[in-house]
Amino acid sequence: MHFYCVLFGYYANLYYLCTLLARETAHARPLMQASWHSLNRSLATDFAKYTYLYIIMAELEVKELDQVVVRFSGDSGDGMQLAGNIFSTVSATVGNGISTFPDYPADIRAPQGSLTGVSGFQVHIGAGKVYTPGDKCDVLVAMNAAALKTQLKYSKPQATIIIDTDSFGPKDLEKAQFKSEDYLGEMGIDPDRVIQCPLTTMVKDCLADTGMDNKAMLKCRNMFALGLVCWLFDRDLELVNNFLREKFAKKPAIAENNIKVVQAGYDYGHNTHSSAVNVYRIESKEKVPGRYMDITGNKATAYGLIAAAEKAGLRLYLGSYPITPATDILHELSKHKSCGVITVQCEDEIAGCSSALGASFAGALAATSTSGPGICLKSEAMNLAVIMELPLVVIDVQRGGPATGLPTKSEQTDLLQALFGRNGESPMPVMAALSPTDCFDAVYQAAKMALEHMTPVILLTDAYVANGSGAFRLPDINKLDAINPPYVPEELKGKWAPYMRAENGTRYWAVPGREGFEHILGGLEKDSVTGAISTNPENHDLMTRLRQQKIDNIQVPDLEVEGDVDDAELLVVGFGSTYGHLHSAMDELRAKGKKVAQAQFKYLNPLPKNAAAVLSKYKKVVVAEQNMGQLAAYLRMKVDGFVPYQFNQVKGQPFVVEELVNAFEDILKN
């Protein structure tokens, strides 16, 4: 009996040490070696020794993956967005490629446990570059019965599911419209792939000695789920702890309590895992030196504006009115007064745009942010910017429409409004960001274009890229493109008039306060020579053409083609945020032996000079967009003889790569 007790003691000791070794902690190896020597003296044969070790190491294997998709889901108040954001930040910090998709309801606070109140956050982590948040998840965290009921469709058949069994009581099941207490059987879920955890109870036990009230304890449930997922994917909790201490820097007690709960979730997974659940690691394959952060599209947009103002040597002014899903740009910029940023939350959309135009006249880099309904209201002030020829960056974070439509969902339905949605001949450059991280470069280039060509510029993002995130390598501001506004030369003093132009057709910019360059601008048509109000027909025709020619003269990068550039049987075309999904669809088709290429428009007005040549080169072209065909119609107008296939969805959700692949295969077959 004594022998078996000793043997069990060695087993327990070595089990712990093998766990450390498998997780590659710094102190594992010397402890492992010491235990190994001790075991050598105790087991009778080498055969028994190696068999014993093999069994333990096989059980504790940390499997390496190229990519994985995790979806956190629960009530709107369960903190799923925060848990997902922390997990994606930690993953980006260690060099993984990431793409996230927050999916939340428009309700301010739906009834607890209801099907309509479920909030989700999906994150796709990869060893290399990741283009989309993934079609379906490998791990689903369901904090209550409603989350399991509504989110299971987003998981793969073999996905691991983590549930809080404390939130699957009779009342919870009734709210989620389950017909019986056998909710797993009712949904056809194999219990072996479900980690059933009394999460709420364990959080309360963990925090019992902290003095927190019940409501405050329940707010920490998301951190237990996060800890469990961090165990599942072998994440370093120190990175999580640092995030929480920074987030709650002014409330250190809250930070430490959340850290305690994260550790409890991690330990629960570590101590109770079954043979059906493995620990996984995703190693980064391509690590480019630099400082990285997990950044949302809205935050990247804010940082891009700050960088452009710094590079141009100007103050940044944002006049805005809160609107989903653009408000975070205003929130983020308001934190950076130390960078000379001025933000004003105006009384309405009209005031937001008009105040920005006033700041532009005064010599600032001026911007305004909104969504589709706000663009409708801002159009008059935007038109004023066109005729006054003042720089202005207009950021349209598109959402589902028409009217208030789907405030928290994503579409690409504002393209024609951005191109033509103003009275009169009102030409305006239009761009579209390709991804959350591309929002930085896109808004920087939009600001450069606005300042150097004295024009308002519209940047289209959307709810998907604005709220989604990616791993962003902080750029060196010294390596960013120079920004050189066309200030009126001093030698024109006394001879200058408001609409005198440089060689490229851009109106000179005279910032108020310069003696000898006093002037008045306004919404009435002006004489091309004197700048005085003019109703002369020939002058109006001339000014209309000059404003159009100025936009046409803007040099934008050529349209790039990826994939089978020279011999593609199908060219996939899109604009803006669909880039990642279309790229992934192209990759899957090429892996099947199909000849496919992709061209994604970032610059929409003016179009790249080679656009017509690219679109005319390929036998079959499909334009895929999240609207009813706005880009396809625009390209048909601009490119003679262009008649593309079309793939159109208006679901308020990102494309599903599998659906794209099937649709494009049908086009190739026909």
C-alpha cells in the first residue's frame, strides 16, 4: 500500500511539472529534471518509467494551430465586448494576426436573458495575416441560454462550447424559448464538446472575501470566461493583468478583483479539463519588429487625423454630433488635447459640419464624423465647402438604412450618396478604408488630399471596420508622406484674389490674419478673377469646370490586382471593407485550382487611371458589394462597355466567405 501511495505522489508531482514544461514556463525544466532523477530511483524499470511519462505528456500535449475563431456571447451587460477586446489585444501583443467583429443589438438594454438582447464579439486569431473575423467559430462562449440559442448557428459542428450552467435554469430556458430542460439535446449538441461550468457560483466564491456586493460580483463573470479561454489557448495572464491594471488605473481594487477572477477561470480550466478538450497555441510565423496594438477602425481613424495634423503643422478640429457607429472617433479625439486637438460635440449634425468648415477657413485641419443619416443633414455644409474650396475631411461610418434602419449593423449603401448626394455639380473626392488598420492610412491620405487640393473629401468606413479591430504596427511619423497645403505665396501680396489658382488648378489658401490677403468667401458663385459675386453664365460654366478639373487632376495610386494577375478566368471586384472577405474567397478558389484575381477600390473619385484597363482585361468580372449594386452601376457609367456579374447582399452582416466561394464557382462554371 505504501508503494502505491508513493507512486501516486510521484504521479501528482510529475503531472504538475509536465504541465509547466508543456507551457514552457521559465522554471519548469530544472524542477522537471529533479523530479525525473527522483522517479529514476523509485520505478523498477525503464519501460515503466518511459510508459509513465509518455502517458502524462500525451495528456498534457499543447497542440499548435494556424488559426482559430472564438466568439464571446451573452447579455448586453455581460461585458462580452470587453472580454473579446482583451483577448484580441493579448493575441496582437504576442504577434498573432487578428480580426474582430463586435455584433451587438441596437437596444440600449434589452430584457435580461431575452433572445433580442444577445451581444457577441468574434475574434479570429492566426499565426500569419488574418483577413476576416471568420465565418464560424471554433470556440463559443455562451453566458446564458439565450446566447446559446441565438449564437450556435455561428459555430462549427465540432466547436468547443463554454456555458455558465447557473444561467440555464427553468426561467432562463423559458426566456430563450427552449421546450425542455434538455437544451443540449434539443439543439443537437454533443455534451462531450461542452465545458459546463457553474460560472456565476464560482465567481461569487472567488470574490466572497472582497466585500463586493452581488451586483458588482456579477459584472466580473466575463473575466472568468476570459480566464478559461486564456487557458484554452495558452495565453500569458500577465498580459491580461497589465491590461486590466491600465484600464482600471484609477480603481486599483476593481483591477485586482478582476485579475483574481481571470486567474480563477484559468485555474478552473487547468484543473478540470477532460481528454476531449485540448490546450492550443498559435505561434506567430512572421514577426516584424515594432510596437503593436490591437486597434479598432474608429481609433485608427482618430490617430490618422492626429498624425496628419502633426505632419501638416496644423491644429486638428473635429466638429461632430454623436451617432452610432461613428461616436468613438469623437470620444477618442477628445482624449488628446495634449496633441493640440480641439473637439466640439455640437447640437446637431448641421452644426458639426458647419463649425468644422469655419475651423477650416481659420486655417485648421478640419474634420467631421457621422453615419449615413448625418451625411444627409451635412450635405448643405459640404456643398458650401465645395464652392468655397476649403479643405474638409468628412468621415461616413456607414450603417444599415434607410432612415434609422439598423444602427448597429454594417452596409455599404452610402456610396452613391457620397458621390452624387448634393445639389448642383458638386464634385468631391471619395475614398473607402479597406480594414480597421487601414483606417489610419485612409484618413491620413484623405487629409493630405483635402489640404493639398483645397477640397472636402469623404472617407467611407462602416460599422464592420469601425468597430472591428486588427493588429496595428505603430508607424514612424517621419516616414509618412509629406503634407504641403498650397498657401498663397508672399509675392502675390496686393495682387491676390480668392480664386487665384496654382498650376495644378488648386485654389491658393490664404489663412486669415495675413496682412494683404484679406478676403471673403461664401455660398454664392464668385467671379474666377476678382472673387466678387457673379451671376454671369460663362463664368459659372467656367467655375463649374475648374472645380471638376481640380478633382480630376488629383493623382491616386493605380488599382492593384492580386492573385492570378496575368491569366485569371475571373476578376473579383469590390470596394472598402469587403477586401478581407473577397481576398479570402479568392485564396480558397485558387487553392482549388481556379484562376482568380482580385481588385479592391480604395479610391473611388477620382478613379485610378488604370481602372478601365484592369476591368477590361479579364473575361469575367464580378462586382461584390453590400448594397444593391451601387459600385457596379458607377463603374458601368465610367467604363465603356463594362458589364459585370454582380453579387449583392444587404443583411447588415459581413460577407460569409463560404457563400462567396460558392457564388464565384457558379460564375466560373457558367
